[in-house]
Amino acid sequence: MNTPSKKNSAERVAAYDSLGPQWKELLDEERDPIAAMANFSALIKETFGWHWVGFYRVVGAELVLGPFQGPVACSRIGFGKGVCGSAWKEERTMVVPDVGQFPGHIACSPHSQSEIVVPLRDSGGRVAAVLDIDSAVLDDFGTVDVHGLETLCETLQPLFE
Ligand code: SME
């Protein structure tokens, strides 16, 4: 895959800038967490064209697939497993430039080359879900995405009890 990454480009900065108000409007209209995660996934997928955008919710000792946009994905991920389970365990955003180099990466699609996972906290500060994004482009996530996605994900915090 020779498509160049647009990470940290002016184009991507502008996309996050224009997303903010649009997302605020959608969130003001609907406070149900499932509905919000569904529209969040659609908005991000439509804006950036990434391969897979979606959520896994913390249910007991596992992450369970939530609203997403993209191809069929694995439905359950254990604590500390894969990139998603690691982000949950370490309670931090994880950027994986090359999923082939990440030990224990869970390959849901052969097209995924790079990945970012952002934990979402509930109102008590515990991880309630993770946002997972897969790109078909190697090394496609930079500091602009970390900042942009973490800022957007913080808006979901009040929806989780
Ligand atoms: N690659 C993820 C699994 C989820 S799919 O990418 C949608 C992981 O390693 O946790």
C-alpha cells in the first residue's frame, strides 16, 4: 500500500476543527450513549475515510463490540489482549504505526495497517469503553489524531454513569 499518510497534515487539522461544532450539535440532540457512539463512528468514518471506526464497551472482564462503521469485527476482547485490551489495561491512548509489529495484535481485517485506540472514562474516571480506529495506511496516526480524538472522546464521558 503506497498511499501516503495524512497524519499531522494541515488537512487533518482542519478536519478536526470543523468536526468539533458538528459533533457538539449531534451530542446536544441525543444523550443516549449507544446512539452517540453510533453517530460518532459514522461522523469519523465519513470525515477521514478510515477502514474501521468503532467502540468496544467494558462488560465485566471483557470488551464487547459496540457501535461501529466498517467490516465485521471480532465481538469480544479480553483485558490486556490486543491493542484494545492493552489500552484498557494501561488506561492510555495507544498508537500502533504498524500492527504487524505489535505483539498480540488481534487481526480483524487483513487491510488494517495501523491503529489508534482511545480509552473512554465514565463519570467516576473508570474506563467504560474504547474507541478503536484502524487505517489501511501504515503509520497513519500522529499527535494531531491523539489530541483530536481524545478531545472528542472526552465529550462522551458524561454519557457513561
Ligand atoms: N485490532 C484490535 C481488534 C479490534 S479490530 O481492529 C476492529 C486489537 O488488536 O485490539
